[in-house]
Amino acid sequence: MKPPIPDRAADPVSDAPIVNLPNALTLLRVLCVPVLAVLLVVDDGQLGPARDAAAVLFVLASITDLVDGAIARRYGLVTTFGKVADPIADKALTGVALIGLSLMGDLAWWVTAIILVREIGVTLLRFWVIEHGVIPASRGGKLKTVVQTVAIAMYLADVPLAWWSTVSAVAMALAVILTIVTGLDYVVRAVRLRRQPASTSTRLGVHRG
């Protein structure tokens, strides 16, 4: 049996103080959102230093999502604040980047819509099944996050290479495909979990992904 995929929101809450390193990193990621928005409107979003800075900021902020969860699990610093704020920070960061790219005409609105609808829909599904348990993280979902981050960063960056735009488009296409597939998978698993009595879900020790 494969080991479970680490997922901060699935970890039990500890009695750790709310002021800790993982929560500080999450808060830092939240603060990066308005900075990213400003960088995307500098010079009307034209390619240049501001766009490169936006790409770097986006990548670094995304990395903190991996770091804060790892630290929280390893040192028992999982808090309710972190479990709530972590996904909000992720969605806000991704949402601002995607909407900014679409507003500048660099990314089709339908791509932004598919990704954001999936993310919002998954959040609503989690609330829908919360009394029955939580859904295990899937490797496809983790892969989706990585590919999506790479694709957005590539669209944000100003790289003067002939092949850059083509590779960026391929990466974003793959991200969209993974978004749709993992989204549908989540719906199926949510429906199955919803059909189980709450007590059964608890005994099964289901974890969210």
C-alpha cells in the first residue's frame, strides 16, 4: 500500500500556539497576493521587469505552500488557523495571477474560468461532505498543482526565447486537462463519501486532499 500523500488540512489540530513559523509563511503568502496584483498592473501589464518580478514572486509564494505544511506536520504545529488560511491563500494567489493574465489578454478567459470554477467547486464539495469525512489527497491533484504553478509562472515571465510561448501553452493545456480530470474525480469521491453514514466515514479514518 502506498503511503498517504501529505496534506496539511488533513492533519489533526495540535495545541500549538497560533503564532508559529508555518502560519507566518501562510500569512506571508496572503500578503504576496496584493503585491502580485500591483506588479501585474505596472506598465499596463506589458512584458518587462515587473512581469519577471511577478513570476518570481509567484513561484516563491507557491514554494512556501510546500514548506509551511512540511514544517507544521514535522513539528506538530498544525492549527485551525493554518488549516483554514492555507487553502484561502493558495486560491487567492492563483486567482489573482490567472485573472491578471486574462485581463492583460495573455490568457484566454475560458482557461481562467475552468481553473477557478474547479477550485471553488472543490471547496464547496468539502463543506458538503464535511459531516461524513474528508477526501484523501490524490496524486493527480498534487500533479495538477505543480503543473498549474509552472504554467502560470511561465505565462508571467518575460523570456525572449522562440520556444517559450509554445512550451507555456502546452504546460497550461496540460494544467487545464488535469484540472478537469481531478475535478471530476473529486466529485465522484465526494458523492461516494456523502452516501456513507458519518460514523462509517469516521471509522474509516478518511483524510482530505
